[in-house]
Amino acid sequence: MRFTSFAIISSSLAVLVAAGPIVEKRASFSLQNGKDAQKLNAKFSSLSASSSCQSGEVACIKGAFAQCVNNQFVTTPCSGGLTCVALPLVNSPGTSITCDTEQDAADRIARTGASGGLRGRDLESRASFTLQNGRDAQALNRKFQSLNANSACQEGENACVNGGFAQCVAGKFVAVPCNTGLTCFALPLVLSPGTSLVCDTQADAQARIAATGAGGIFGRDEPELEARAAKAPAACKAKKREDFTERSEDAPLVRRIAQTDLGAVAQSWQDLCLKSGGDLQTGDPCVQLAGINGINALLANADPCAQQDNADAMIKFAKSKGIKNKQALIDNAIKYAKHPRNALNINGVVPSTPFCQRAPKNAELKGVVRAQLNGVDPGLFGAPNIAIFPFGQAGSCPFGKTPNTSTCTCK
């Protein structure tokens, strides 16, 4: 059984990439990759921070990415709403270790043909509680809308109050705010009956509840939200790609647009970095710039400039002392800077991801433009942590370009 030795952390991950129906031709190794990922996840479920390990070994421990340093695991928590899992590679034999949502991880393993979900267990009975979990989460979210810090509560009761996670202490709710861009929601469990309270993006929470068949965060009759209020210029509407369609209330929710190559993106940098001859200890560039900062910057809720910043850091490393493959590293950084970011459905809209509005530090990145995924709305921009805005506003064109709303182009 083969697996790679880096962490692919998402977002915030979001989570990871998002997507409608996917039809893939399975390679000869796909099924084995799925089974190997299941075996690793089953193994990881029994590990703790005190488990014995070999230096350099990587694993998932209680939902966090872990690396063995001096024969002891050191853990790095995943971003909000994500958990560490082993996933099958798509383009070659093997697996990767990444931070992802449970639902997306289960979907990706299932696409290999491996049955039994994340750990190879029989999840056929999941359908018996999945819908109810979604409905229970909706009921809790409706209840939480009416709560405030002065609401009566029972000792030890947990709730979401004013967007923060709250616990009842001495008959009163004590709330802890979520991190920037996140809100407290009740979400359905994936592997067993029940719900959990987590800080998550609104888009991911809606997608996870919708995946149970229950509808939106509060129920199918919830009103249209402000994300649909932003209007794309007419010229942009005419440019919508063939595979982009407006969603009706009866149509299935397109949760995300699939990118299956993020593991390969991180691996390509790590492979070059490990044989570079440079300083691999300071800042851990082979892991941080690949599977941690590198993947985080490709998530839908990443800062618009995070990807450019990571590419700049890659080039800085490429120019550092002792490097033997400088040009290969720079070429990889440029390719990374052009890679699309994840795109998520935000209340029925799959917007383009906003562009960074400042110049890169390195001349090699001047004029390099990040691509947009096929299927995003070219006239609307936004992210789970950035309100939807129309083409023509700042961020709808790359740095140094001016938007022309009459043609929906940047010049």
C-alpha cells in the first residue's frame, strides 16, 4: 500500500472543490486506491497523539493532520468544518492525506468503486438516518434563530447564538465567536444518526444539509437570500458557459465544481522541493508551500491574494542558497499561480473567485493570471466569506486590468 507524505489542508478547505455530476473513467488503479484510503482511515481511527511512530510518518489523529517528529506525533488542526482523511489519488496509484469534509471524502472514495465509505464499513444503512439528520439540523437552526444571550437554558446545553457557539453556564448562554468568515450551524452527521454544532461557512453548511435531501439550512421554504440579488451585466450573461445553468427550486443543488488534481498540484511542488538541495528545515517549505498553505490558498474561502503570496514564497525559496533546480521550482510556482481556486455554490449561485488586487513580489509572476473553473458564473464574483458582487467591481479583473461591462472583458 502506497501513500504520499504530505498534508493537503483545505478550506477552510472549505472545504475542498465543489461540484455537480461527475463522470470519470476509472483507471486500473482507482479501486485499489480507494481501498487503500479506507485502510488508512481505519488505521488512523485508532491512533492518538501518544501512539508510537517513525520520524517522517504522517497520519490523521482525531481529525487533525499529524507528522512524526523525533518519534512523536505533532498535530496540526484542520480549518473549521474540515477533518483529516486519507483520499485516493486520481491520476496515479496511491493516496494522499488531506483536510476535507466527511461528505466530500466519502464521495471521492465512492467514485473509485470502493464500497463502505471512509473506513470500508458497510454504510448501506446510512440512508435510513441521513434524511432525518438533515431535518433535525434544520429544526435546530430554526430554533437557534430565536435565541439570544438572555434566553433561558439548561446547564450544559449547547446552541448557536448570534452566529457564535454557545454553552449554558449557570442558566445563561456564554457564546464564543467563530473565526472570521464562519458562522455556527447545526449540521447533520454523516456516519451515524444525529447532528453536531460547528463553525462553518454558510455555503458549506447549506450544501451538507442539502446533500441529505432535506433542503437548505432552515428548510426548503426559506426565502431567497441576498446572494441572488447581485445582477451580472447583460454581456456576461451572454457569455455563460454551456455547462452553467440557473438552478430552479426543483433542480438538484450543484454544491461545487470538481477539481481532482489538488493532490497532484501539492505533490509536484513537494517532489521538486525535496530534491532541491536547499534548506528544508526552516519553515518546512516542502510541506507548508505544498499541502498546507498551498492547498489552503486554493480553497473557495481563501483570501484573494493568498495564492499569489504562496507562489511568491515558492519563488523566494527557489532563489535561496543551495538550490540546484531553481528554474524547475520557478516554473512550478508559475503553474501553481495559474491554477483555478475552488468554487462553491452560494445560495444557488456558483460565482467566479475574486482576483488579487495587488502586484506580486517577484517579476516572474507579473502578468500571471489565475484561471477560473469551467461552470462558474462569469458575471458574478464572490466566496463564502465575500459577498456576491457583479463583474465591473474591484476584484472582477486581475490586478492592473480594467473591467468593460459592455463586453464582459478585462483590458
